[in-house]
Amino acid sequence: HTISKMLDFYSQFNPSPLSIKKFIDFGLNASEEKSFIFLRKELPVRLANIMKEIALLPENLLRMPSVIAVNDWYMRSFQEILEFEKKDPTPGTMEHFCNELVKIRNRHSDVVETMAQGVLELKESHDVDCHTEHSIQYFLDRFYMSRISIRMLINQHINLFSALIFGGQLENAPGPNRSKYIGCIDTQCDVVSVIKDAYENARFLCDQYYLASPDLIINQGQHNDLQKEEYINIVYVPSHLYHMLFELFKNSMRAVMEYHNSSNEFPPITVAVSKGKEDICLKMSDLGGGIRRSTTDHLFKYMYSTAPQPSKSDAHTVPLAGYGYGLPISRLYARYFHGDLVLLSCEGYGTDTVIYMKALSNEANELLPIFNKTTSKFYRTTVQTGDWSNQAANIGDRQISINT
Ligand code: W6P
């Protein structure tokens, strides 16, 4: 069939990661035509790379209705973009391309919830062994990262060039009207104001549910070259940073409120912000009693949350809903531009979470999954060599070795 031929063809290419700096240069200099030419190849490459990986999923997962639906969306979008393969970049064609990208973006808006539903369907209908669980974790990290990157490319193109959005004009306006935004990148993202914004919105949910909420204390790094009054700026996608912070605030607030539920005093949540030569770091500290060390890794597992995912419409009415996919996906946002998100807890005391973001926009490169022979090998084998004594640590974690 021709679509599978096209998938074979485009999956041979590696995705081309862009740095934030390249996104900026592109936004400042590139024409719609250049962007169009780039995307009509790069989008099929990124789609094909991840679709090849979907095909490697355990068969019983591939048969779940939600997974079939997601796969269908990818097929359709892949084919729609291929329509532009040989078209001349006329204004009409490029406008049509923009409209198709909007359509594709909307089609894929519920992919995270739908894929999560598919995993639930699998859990309810089959026993999931730990090899399968491991494969699913590996896959979902790559799949959601791929999705973040594809949406970034689509959003940049739409924001810069869609006639329906005023973006294009503002970015290019000379003088004081020039926007500090290049598409969805803020070239002067004020980290502290994003922290305050995420805090206020999480606090609103917390107040609704617990009728109280912990205060926020922000400490700006005093041990660096910055003046104390100077606020910390970064070239970044503020919506990504907001997403991570909102998730962390909800978790910290819930921990604090539950741990101190018998008192009227709630210790504040502290966020330290620092700017170093390599990274900008945000450390959020709560005194919410912490979690067990053995639970820490589970917080980043997609299969850990057994509760059904709240639907999109629920998400805002169920205050401080369970861990769900919030933490693993927040960590993907951090890692997407070669930052990280780490969690360190002291059981009986509290939890620290740190968001690292590359300070230099030319070092903030996209981290993209690449499909190749190594990838498919992963899905077939997980060799855990027994080279450490492991009785107590792995109770309940069956060790398996599958060699092919
Ligand atoms: C906790 C558990 C947790 C997860 C993520 C972020 C903050 C916190 N605090 O107690």
C-alpha cells in the first residue's frame, strides 16, 4: 500500500532538532515559503518516526479502541501533509497548508487522554507483565515527546504565518510595537511572573477544595552575578514552564494541606530561582510530609495511576486531581529543550522539586526520539542482568529477562 511505503520512506530520515535560538532566527528572518518547505518534509519525518514505533507496541495494546483511534489520526494527518509534497509554494497553497495544520492540531488535541484511555483499556482486559509495562513507559515517553515537538513546529508556523492570527505583523513591527514573542517563544520570559501565575491558579483550586492554601515565598538567587532587584529572564516557551509549575504547585499544595489537616497553620511553599552559566533553576520546596523513597520513581510512571484520567472538561472542576500523567509529562516539557525536572523527598518532612532550563538558547536543543534498529530491539528485549543483590528492593517487581 502506498501509505506504508511513504511511512518507510519518511521514517528513514532522522528528525532535525531545532534549538530555541534557531526557532527565533527562523521567526525573525525566514519567509513563510521557507517554513512551508521545511515543514512539509520535517512533519512527515517526525510523524513517520513515531508511527513506526506505534506499530511495535504489544499487540494487545494495539487492539484497544483508543489506540486504534490515535493511530488513525496519525495516518490521516500524515497523508494530509503529504498532499503538499509536490505543490508549488504559491500564496494559495501556503494558506491552505496553514488551514490544514490548524485542522491537524485540533484533531490531535485529546491524544494524551485517549492514549491514557487505551492503556487503561489494556489494564482492564489483560494482565500486564512488567516487560509490557516497561515497553509502555518507554513508548509513552517517546510518543508524548514527539507530540510536544510536532505541536511546537505547528504552533510556530501558525502563529507566525496564519492570516487568521495577528502574530505575523507584530513580530515584524519595527520599534516599540515589536512583540517580545516569536510565535509561542517569549524572548524575555519573566520567570517570576510565570511562577506567580501558576501559583495563583493552583491556589484557586486549593482554596475551593480545602478552604485554605499555603502561602508562596519566592527567593531569587542571591549567590550569583545578578542584582537582587533584577528579575530573571529566559528565552523560553512560557506555556511549557507554566504547565510544569502548575502541576508541581498542585502536588505541593495537596501534600501540605493533607499533612497539616488538623491544624489551621499551613507552612508556605518556597520557590528559589537562580540563574547560572549553564542553567536557570527553579526549586520548589514544600513541607508536606514527603513521600517514601520507594514511591519516588513511581510518580513518573504512566502505569502507576490506576484511576481513570479526568476528561478534559473534568480537569478544571476536580481540584488537585491525582498524579495522573501530570508529572511524567511535565518532565518531558523540561527535557524537551534539554532541561530536566527532578524530585527529591524526605519522608516525614517535605519534598523538593527542581526544574532546570538551559540558560543559553543555542544550547536549548529539541530532544527528539529517533526511530532506528536500536529502538525496535528495545521493544523485543529488556535484559536485566542480576549483577546486584536485590531481594528487598524488588519485592513485587518480578525480574524477567527476555532474550531474542
Ligand atoms: C509531595 C509529593 C509531590 C509530588 C510532586 C511535587 C511535590 C510533591 N510533594 O509530597
